[in-house]
Amino acid sequence: MMDYENLEQSPAYRCSSAAVVDALGSDVREGLISEEAHTRLQRYGQNTLPSAPPRPAWLQFLAQFVNPLTILLLAAAIISLVVWWIEHESPFPYEALTIFAIVLLNGLLGYVQEHRAEQAAAALQAMTVATARVVRAGTVQTRPTAEVVPGDILVIEEGDTIAADARVLDAIALRVAEAALTGESAPVSKKSASIEQEVGIADQTNMLFGGTTVAAGRGRAIVTATGTATQIGRIAGSLEQTVEKETPLQRELDHVGKWLGLVVILIAIVMSATILLVDRVGALNELVDIFLLAVSLAVAAVPEGLTAITTIVLSLGMQRMARRHVIVRKLSAVETLGSTTVICTDKTGTLTQNEMTVRAIVTASGRVDFTGTGYTPQGAVLQAGQPLADQPLKEEVKAALRAAYLVNNASLLLLDGSWVVQGDPTEGALLIAAHKIGLEEENLQGRFPRLSEVPFSSERKLMSTAHHDAVHGEQILIYSKGAPDVLLARCAFERVGGRGQIIPLTEERRTEILAQVACLATEALRTLGVASRALEREKIDEIGELDEWVEQELVWLGVIGMIDPPRPEAALSVQRAQQAGVRVIMITGDHPVTAVAIARELGILKEGERAMSGLELEQASDEEFQAMVRTVSVYARVAPEHKLHIVQALKANGEIVAMTGDGVNDAPALKVADIGVAMGKTGTDVAKEAADMVLTDDNFASLVAAIEEGRAIFANIQKFLRYLLSSNIGEVLTMFFGVILASSIGLISEAGTGLVVPLLSTQILWINLLTDSGPALALGVDPRDPAQMRKPPRDPKTHVISASMWSSISVIGVLVALATLLVLDWSLPQGLLVGAGTLRYAQTMAFTTLVLAQLFNVFNARSDETSAFRSLLMNRWAWLAILLSLFLQVLVIYLPPLSMAFGTVPLSITDWLFCLVVASIVLWGRELTKLLARLLKRRRTN
């Protein structure tokens, strides 16, 4: 029976760990069973901090109308309605009510777009849900942090973010960074011993607090409080909510939208003034009509939805990236992807399969080879191709693997008929090799129980454990494993022969061992040294806690060579990156010879090039190293701080750098890089928090795929920008020059007086509703063009709308206006081209031509260089949007109620064909300019 409430009266830090476990009704080894965990989740709620409630749907909908131009348009429509009520010049206020209907539809469309963007963001957030490792029913499980409950046994290690407040049960060199909660800059050492007196949070050294991170070591703890009951939960109300900042692209588009808005408003004012002067308007209803027309033009032409559509396109693109195993944590990273010039990648698990297999072991008496692959503990142990028969050599290999088995935190399990490694793949490979030589029969864990541990760190490149020998209890055995060169430097002796003779290590023998390490490395084997020593218990009791002092005067046992084969798709991904103008740099802690072998196999390193070691990096000056990074593509035996140095040097050379990482100490490099990329499987919480992106499969190919998607997303944003801006400019130019050149093209009132314009205000708003929504969004999801990965990276200093793009936008805008005014002139009885139609017929023809021209413009907008006829049928959404727009335009012309509302008359098949042919000028004219541009480019390159 759980007595959780008693912990409020007697805080957990003042109770023994056993008392806390009893009070919470849990079990140190078994944890909670699933049913009990579910019951507690229902009782205490999810382990989450309070957040602001979502905005109600009705407020989201009303927010669509809180816009100065929309408010002005509604005010103009109301005034028009009042004037109609006073003067009753027409039987029904079609225009005012139609404007209300269009504004309502626009608001509904904006609400749907915003809602979709929120859903997309929520879906992405769900993909990056935080997790914690807990013991449930005797097994370590990874569960969402939100499902952690009081009584759960947390399993934590370096780099983890603590899921909830918890009482430490056992700690091995455990240090936790608590600056976010206590302000203490240095990590705090944690122990399991209870504290008798009452102390503050900063001095509760046997407690872990939710939201803090493990800086070093590992341990277990029992959860005492979750959600709002945690220390950070109690102060969550005073914490600022994280707000997603606008990306540089969104800020630029917002600036473009405001600038265009001012220009369009100025044009609308000039156009209104021209109508007043030329047509000598005096009636109240005509003045209202002019006002309506000007506001309608401004509403239709100002691209206020640029940032909204951009957010949708970015979110949808991020969902596509998620399907390719890439979770984007920051929108700005999507923009930067297309500009990436260098990828700095780890080797193990990213370029390789992260499925280590021991291939060879070299000891004092010789070398043995292991067969078999994967995690199945089956395979032969061979000497010179024959079963191992040399007994002294066999005993040496057993001693080496015994050490590797014990200085190990992984476990090998048989689940559902398959062998599975829980823990680090390298340590798992050592367990499998030990099984192959028969060490599992010795019951090593039973005979040599672990007493303490000096954990591995990337700086030390070593790990050691202390064990009690149940047979020879007077001694404590120390086992160490680590980088061969580092470990060998701490060895003074070597084990030789079947009886375990210990002899001093001579300099000649050290040189010979290093040569053996280098030889294994030339076979692309990752090498690991193992060593041991025996200590008297009295000496340990005298000095106290185990630390690095035990890693001295060790006995060298041998070197183990392991293979982690390259991923099958890695070489092709490296090639694709290089074709895209992205340089690939491999950074690894492995031996330089191993690194070179793998890098050459993957195409990262060319013949004649060499790897640079961490030691060489340290010895070079900043200026020398900045020059070196221009050519060096492989770095071996590097520490995490070297990664930071590499990124800084590359950025100083003007490169846009993507850096991968998984450890706590990788966080500085991930933050400094233009794009920090964390590993989803092996990455620590600290690395993921510092990164802009997370690879859920830890695969280099996914990173290259992300660059491809990033380029595609940016290209799609340019497509719909090209379409929206050129179409809107076409509308503005049509109205402006239609009014300015009204007498020249025959645009005069049939009665000789009154207001005459190329298009009615309702028609302008309809065009905006019809063509600026579906087609624009369809271009935002245009399929990616494979040619994007054969182009160099985009210069991040260039604007999203370049000078050449503005030029093409202007050309299309002029063509749209020219086609529309041509049809308008041809349809009127007076003007440059004498026709025979009425004013309403001419406006309907111009209206239809402008719609068709904008639909032709959809194909233009897909590229500024490539012909529109290339991959014409690829985007089915664009075709659906075009067909829907045509269908709705037909309804507006032929359905009587809509015809009255929009001032249209029925058109004949001939009229439609004429409008279609003239509107296609937009397509053919742009195709001609693209062809000329391609010919000029070809001449310049030749």
C-alpha cells in the first residue's frame, strides 16, 4: 500500500532510500508493474508542467478579421449598404452582400490554414516527445516522460535530462547540473546517503530534480514527485513561456508584404483620384463605389498571407522530413539546410551500422580471429585459420575477454528468439565475443561482483571497474578498457602465458604493441585495449573512494579489434552530398589508420590525402588550423573540444556547417554550428536540446535527405512567392492602367456618365479568393526536383526574392495586365481594337482572362529557369486547384444568383477560347524569356 503522503511530512531526502521505496510501494529491482503505473498516472496526472490553454476556435476565427484593410473593406461595404438603403437605385444590394460573403470565405480559409499549421506543429512536437528509462516489471523500458509516475525507478546516465524529482538509490560518480534550478554553476555530486538535518534544495545531494541534466556518471533513483508537484513545477507559473521566434525568412517576407502594401495603397489612391478627375463623379453611391474599389484592390493585392502560407509550407515540409527520419526542432534550420556547405559527421553509427563485431584479439602470445556476425553469440575462435588449440594463447584471450566482460554496462538478452544488446553496441560486441570463447559458463558476475566504477568519459577515453573476487577475497580486482594508446601509457606490466605470469613492459614491447594496434587499424578494425591490476583491500580502505588513481601501473592484457561496417547507403549519400556542393568531413575518436580506411571506402578521403589527429590539431596555431580545415576531411583521435575548434575554424572560413553529435560534451559544437544535428537513438538529452535537428535513425543518409528536403522546401516557397507576387502585380497593373488608359481602350460609360473601371470590386476580391489560395498552397507542396541536388548550396546572404526573381515577377505581371487589357479593349465598341460588346460583357471577358492568366501562371511559377512543360503532370495538387478554380469561375458566370452578384454575363465557347488563347500569352511569353536566359547562360559557360 503506497504511503506517498507521508513523504510530505518527512521529506524524502531525510529518509533512507529503503524507507522511500517502501513508502512509495515500489521495488528496487522490479519497479512498478504496468497496471499499477497506469493507476498512478490516473491518480496523479501526467508528468508535465502547466501550459497556456489553447486559444478557442471562435477566437481564432475572429482573429482573421482583425486586419486594418479587412476592417476598412467591411466598413466600406456597410457604407455601401447604407447608401443603397437610402437611395434604392438597385432592387438588391448585391455588391455589398457579395463583399461580406467573400470576406467571410477569406476568413474561413485563413482559419483553416492557421488550424492546419497548428496541427502540423503539434504533430512535430509529438515526434520530439521527451522520454525516460524506467524499470517496469523487472525490465528497463523507455517511456514518454509524461507517463512517469511516483514510485517509478529511473535509470539515468550522462547526458540524460531528469524526468521528475527523485530520491537517489545508487550513484556511480554521478554529477548533476542544477544551474537552471538552483543557480549553482558547477555540477553537484550526488550520493544515496540520507541527510539528517533540514537543508535547502541546493544541499539536497541525495535528490534529483526534474529538468536538470546529468553531467557525468550514472545511477538509479525513485521518483518522488511529478508534474506540478516537482520543484520546477512549483515555480512554473513564473517561468516565461517559450515563444517560437520568427525565422529570417518570415521576417523578410513580412517586410516584403508591408513594402508592397504601401505601394499598392499608393496606387489605389492615385487610381481613385484619376477616376474622380476623369469621370467627374459626384453622386454619393459612385463615391462609395470608388472607395470600395480602392479598398478591394488593396485587400486583393497586398500579400498579407505570405507568412501564414510560409509557415504551412515549412510545417508540411518538416512533416515530410520526419517521414525521412529527421525531426526539425527549429524552423530556422529548414532555411539553413539549403545553404549548408560542410557536413561534419561522426563515424560510428552515423556512417557505420553501429553493430560492432569482434574480429580479432592480439595478446602477448599471438593473435586469434573470431567468426560470426551480428548479436548472435555463435562463431568460431581461430588461430591462423584453424580452431584455437594453443592453451597459453587461449588463456591470455580469456583473460582479456574476462576483463572486457566485467568492465561493461551492457547486457545480452534473448527476446522472442532473437539476441538483443541493451546498452552500448561496443560493449555488446565484447559480451558476444566472451560468449563465443565460453566465458559465460564461468558465471563471472557471480564470482566477481562489482563494487565501484570509474565511468568512461570522452576526455579520458577510459573506463574502470572494481570487483571483489569471491574465491580470493583478500584482493580487489581493477579492470580497465579504453583507447589502446591511452591505456598502454598507464600500463607497467603485461600478462604472459597460461599461468598468468606478470612481466614488466619494456619500451621495445610497447612499440611492438602499438604496431599491432596500427596493423589492426589498417584492416578497418576499431581497436580497444584491456588491462587489469590487483589491489589490497586495505589500500582502498585507506585512500577511500575509487578514482583515476587506480588506473596506474596496470597489467596489459591485449588489444581487441572490432568491425563496425559502413552502412550500405553511406557511400552513395556521401557522393550525393558532394554532387550538391556539400563537403563531407568525418570526425572520430578512432585510430587514424582505421579512420582513413573507412573514409576511403566511403569516398570522403581521396588518394594522397591523410587524416589529422587531435594532437596535431592542438599543436597548430589558429591561423594554421584555419588554413588546414580547407583541405583536411578526416579527423581522428579527437576530443569533443576539438569538434568545437573545427566548427569555429570552418565558420571563420565562411562555411555553413552542419555538425552531428550525441554526447554531453558535443553540445557546445552543436550550438555553435549553423545546424546542430543530434542522434535520436544514441544521443543524450543534452545533445538533443542543443541541436536544431534530430536524426531518429542516426543515419548519415537521413542528414543528406534533410538537405535535399530543405532545398525543396525553400524552392517551393520561392515558387508560391513568384506566383502570388506576379499575379497580384498583374491585378494592380490591370486596374491602374485600365483607369489611366480608359479613353484609349474605349472604357467609357454607355450612358456617357458614371463610374467605369476594368473590373468590379467584387470581381477583384473573387480573383484573390479563387487563385491566391488553392494554387499557391499547391505550389508550396510541389514535388522535389532531383536537379536541386546537382546545384551548389544557396548563398545565405542572398534574399529569398533575388533581383532576377523580381525581374521575372515583373515580366509576368506585365504580361498578365497586357493580356487582360487586350481582351478588354477587343470586347468594347471603341478603342484601339474595335469590338461590339457591352461594358458588362467586356468586364466579364477581362475578368475571365485575368483568372485564366493566373492559372497559366501556376506553371510559370514552378521555375525561373526550367521550361514549364518539364514534369508538367508531377504536381497533382496544382492540377486539382486549377480545375477547381475553373469550375468555380464557370459557376460565377453561368449561375444566375452568382452572375448578378459579380456583374457577369454568359460567355460563348468562342469567347472562352479567345480568353484562353490570349491568357496563354503569360505562359508563352515567359517560356520565351526562359529560353533566351538559358541560351545566354550556355554561351557564357562555353
